[in-house]
Amino acid sequence: MNQRSIWALCLCLAIAFGLQLRPPHSLQTLQKRGVAEEHEAIQFTLYLKQKNLAEFKAKFAVISDPTSESYRSFLKPSEVEDLLRADDEAFEAVRSWVAPHASSVLVKEGSDHVTILTNVATASQLLGTTFGRYQRRNTKQVTVRITSEASIPTELDYHVEVVTGLNDFPQTVKVEPLGNHRVEHLDESSRKRQTSTLVPIAVSPALLKRRYNVPSGLQGNQSTNINCVVAFADFYSANALQAFNVNFTLAQPNITVFGNNCLTYPQPCDQVESNLDVQYLTSLSPGLPLYFDANSGETDFLTWATGARTKFGNSIPHTFSISYVAPEIYYSCDFADPTCNATNANYFGRFDTAVQALATLGSSVLAAAGDDGALGNPNLQTYNNCPADTSTYCPGGGCYYNASSCQQVLVLFRDSDGNSLKCILPTSTSPECLYLFYTATLLNDVNAWLANNTACGVDVDESPANGAGLIQLVSNCTCDKLNYGVYGNVEVRLYNSSAVSGPAFTSVFPASCPSVTSLGSTVWIQPGNLPLFTQVQEIPTSYLNQGTFDGGGGFSYYYEQPSYQTSFVNNWISQIPTLPNAAPTTMFDRTKRAYPDVAFNGAYYIIYSESNSTTRRSLIGGTSASTPAFTGLVALINDALIAKKEPTLGFLNPLLYQIKANYSQSFVDIDGSVANRCNRLFCCKYGFTSAPGWDPNSGLGTPNFDFIYNLIVNNNATISSSSSRLSSSGSSGSNGSSSTSTMTNANVSASMALVPTAMAVLLFLGLFA
């Protein structure tokens, strides 16, 4: 096997104190580029203990509880800062620590954190360490970080909970939307599926409003009702936005940018995610102003959430839409580090508090649940410790082979420090797997094992379409027929999920945070021989049912389950024995935070992008489409509340679950018995299967917006007579029990003529270039 380019994501290694600070783990996810120069800049942040945290948590709880008399009695920014402020002693301890170096240190104090900007020479003295230059394999970006153990004075230990900026590489990664290269693949696959009676439908703003019962002509009018798209190393094209609005006869929105336009950089950033986010949040909430929060790729989620309280001045947005994810289990530290669990608890706890702070100010934070099912995106360091379904192969497409009778083996080896490591094929960009395939001697040993199985046609399949470094196993024989054993410095074993430690599924962050509203995704399909938007079925997206991706969902590894979720989760758990491909409860912790909370269409969105001064439209999909679109509808409710001089919604989840419990018709149940068991590399035998009621694939279901709008704004549970009603085959219970949702209205309004009918009905036959 050739050593092709393998890239990885090294995420934030936040540090818990009382311990020494360790340098980045040397598992070849980075390349060292020599010693840092003494004059090079280094910035790090100390997150200090918040002295009135218990009181703040109590206030957040009652402000977010729809049954409380204090519901939506939001705090002033100064009140939030006072509650979360660290002790004066903590700030004094930091000031005393840096005082001898005052001439070369710039200190910026927040209410609960201190950011220190200095040079390598001074930081080395402060921390008793050395610094080097690290280069990411994927972006080639060079970052200065510690190369040896570091420490802070013992008098700071008590005050500091988390540190970022010293041994972390926080690259917050967007949920990869269905890009142009995969649109071409879908077109080809669609041609093969013309014999199917059900075909997917292209999505426009008008169709979303029609499907989800948004009253005709409803738009925002309140200039103070600001919404925000949060972006990391991505920026929207103004020309593409204009082309989108011209095509769909929409007014140009008022957008204020915070941060830098990275499209103008010598090496421009991407724009597809931001185009999607901006085009659909603004088109679903017409008339409302938008903030575009442009963060660098070096900004981690905790830094963003902490800064969001103050960066917008007195005009804090009422909604934040986040289309970016990271694997929860790797996000804030190296999982191979025995101190990882404690470190993660500190980091995730601080993030949860930061989001709660935004909620107490009247803001809602919404986040995408990911696009690679329960398994997680293999580009984001997953374990793949879930038995493969060998009846499918390479669901994401673009592989060199078409089938494999054995897709998983376990490889055991040691790194240069003697640490025992393992890698399960198919690989992800986990540090362990990258080390295996980036170390020449180990790679030779793997090749020796391959050579010993030529009779079974054993090979590896590394498709550039799925991301460099993602290795799949190909075999004409079943796994039990292969030769195993020790080959040099590696041992290859028959894979057995029960014998391998490590998680089966990958929860994604920040969607797994209980104070965030997490979005799952659906796809619309209909009989191909009927007029557009006739007998529409809405089912969870899946590689196996024309959804082009599996929506994320599952259970957190760190966050506890909120009480308002428990009955919903228990209802789903009770159905597992009857659900196809449902993961047994031994594969996840049913007591943890479950997500997503709700679902929204996320497949085949029409967007515009710009290349070489030319705009073009394409089809995009992902929970990163669901999130900004649903956020736009939340903004419309906020707008009506502001017009009535009432407070905005703030933290959504307790209200949404209560509405669903009391009014089953508020959300249309998405059943279909579809398990989110595939990522782009392979399908597991198990996933989280959709079922009547809430489930960890489609959440509470998709919104019956007019009903919810009237219930919240007018305190009226009666749907207006002008609304077209979504019908469901099956009955609804207290938890919304029903089967696959169906819409029977065959009429298409004139405003929907903008959707290319030939393309929508004829399975995207390449007409959408």
C-alpha cells in the first residue's frame, strides 16, 4: 500500500489543573517544524473558577422552566457577569504571577477568565517549558505550542479550571454539507434509481415554508430581533447571496459582519457552509437583521461561547446557528491520556455554563447533530468499534471497490514510547490509526499481513473522495477465513466488538450539550410519476434511503440527561426490541443527554456559491442545512413576541418537550424505522432507530409551525383554518406516537415554480449544473 497523504484533525486539549501541562501527544497527527523563536507570539487563556456558580445555575433553571413564575425573566448582562465573576484573589494571583514580566506581557481580563498575550521567551519562563512549531497535515497551518511539560504556580491551582492555547489545536470543523462532488455522484446514483417509485425533492425556501405550515407572508419587523450565523474559517459570498435572493424573489437582508472575511486571504477559506447558513436563515426569517460571526479556525467552542456574551455589545443576538461539530470524546483532550475524563468534564462544564449565560440573556443556541450517523465522521477521529454490515460497502461513494466480505480487523501495536495502541479497520483519522499508517516500519508490517492474505484478495481502499487517510479493508472472504497473527511489530486479530475497549458510537459536540438545541435531519420523497409535492413522505436521512447522509444522534459521554427528556427517552428505549437495527442498550449510556431535540428537512437544498466571479447553484444537504433553516423559524416567533413587548424564547428545549408532551400535533412524528447506522465509510449493524415519539435520530419530529407559533405567541392551540395540515398515518399518543408523516396536498403555489420541477421529480438528472 502506498503512503498517501493522510490528514487529521487535532482538537482542543484543554488542561485540568493540579497536574502538569503535557505537550501535544506524539501520534503523528502533527508535524514538528523546529523550535519556536523567542520573539514569536503566544496567547493562552486561564478559565477561573466562578464564585457564584450555584446561584447562577439556580437562576438559569427557573428562567428556562416554562412552569416557573420566573420563566423568561431574563437577566441583564451586568447581572450575568456578576454571578459568573471569579474571586478577586484569582485575578490578584494571576497579576502577581505575570508582574515580573510586565514589559512583555499583555493581560486581558474578563469576568471569569484571563487571556495572556506574550512572546515565547516570556511564556517559557512563566511556565517552565519550551515551545515548538507544529504544522497541521491537512491545512499546513503552523502553530506555536509547548514541546515539554509545563506548570503553573501552586497558588494558581485552586483558581484555575481550564487552560487553552498551550497544547491544544482547536480546529472547529463544519458539518460537511453535501458538496458538488457528491452531487455528481447522487445524479449518477439517481439514474440507477429511476425504477424506484419514490424520489427525493429539491428544497427551496418556499417549499420549506409550505411543508412546515409557515403562514403566508409572515416575516420579521423588529429591528432589535437580531440573529447570528456562527462560522469558523468560512465566509459567505455576497454575490452568491444576491443571486440566491434574485432567483427566489427575496429581499436582500441587512448583514453585519464581526470578524474578518477569510475569502480575501491569500489562501481563501471555504464558503459553501456559510452560503448555506446565510441564505436559508435569512430566507426563512425575511426582514430580520443578521450578524455573521466570523471566527478563525483556531477558535474553540468554549472561547466562542465565552466571548459571545460581550463581543456584540448591547445587541446580543436572540438566536445563534452553529453548523459545526467535533467528536465529543476527543474534543478537549487526548483520549489516550489517563487524565482525559477529568479534563473533558471541566471543559464541557464550562461550555455548558457559557451557553446557559447566553440563555439567561434571552438567546437560543442551536447546533447541527452531524452528518455521519451514530458512528460519526471518520475524518473526526472515531473508533469504528461497531460490527460492520457487510451487505453494504462505502455508502458515501467514490471508493475504488464495490464490495467487501470482510470490512473490519483489529490491529495492535506500540508507539515509540512503548504505549500500547490499537486501530480498527476501516480507519478514522484517530491519532492511533494515523500513527500506524504514518510509521514506515509499522506500515511495512501491515503490508506483510496483506501479502499473507492474497488468496482472499485482501487489499485496502483509500478513496480521496472520503478524505485522505481513511483506509477501508477489502476482502473476497469473510473475516473468519483470513490469516491473522503477529507480523513484525503489529498483531492483526479477528475483530470482535465485545472484546475491544472504546466506544461504539461517536457523540458530537456542541450538539451533545444539554443547553443547546440540537437539529436532526429528514428528506422528502414522493412517487416519481406524480406532480411535484404530491404524497410527500418525510423520513430520516440515510445513505440507504436517498438521503445522501445519515443524520447524527445518540447519547453524550459526559453530559447528564435533563429531567424533561427522561420520559421521552424511556418511551424509545421500551421500543428497542421491536426496532430494526436498533443498538442494544449495552452500546450506549441511556442516562446521558440524548440528542437531537428536533428534526428539519436537511437534504437537497438549492444554494448559490461563487467561483471565479461567477455564481452557480448546486444541491447541498446536511444537518447544517436543517439548523439555520429551523433557526429562521425560531426568529419569527421571537419577532412576534418582541412586537407584543414580551421576552424572547431563550433556552428552547424545556418548552419544546413540554409542548410535545401536551400537544402531540405540535411536531409531526418522523418514524420510518430508519437507523442512523452508516457513516461515509461503512454501515454498522446497529444505530439509533427512528420510532414513534422522540428518538435519537429525529428527536421530537419536525415542527407544525403554525400550531407552535399560535400556541406561544397567541396562547392558542387551535390551528388557523387557512393552514394546510400535515397528516400522519397512524395515531398520536402523549409522546407523539405515529408513523411516517405524509402530505397529500398536490397543489404547488406559483411561488414554488422557482423550484426546477424537472429536476425535483426526475431525480436530479444532471440538469442542475
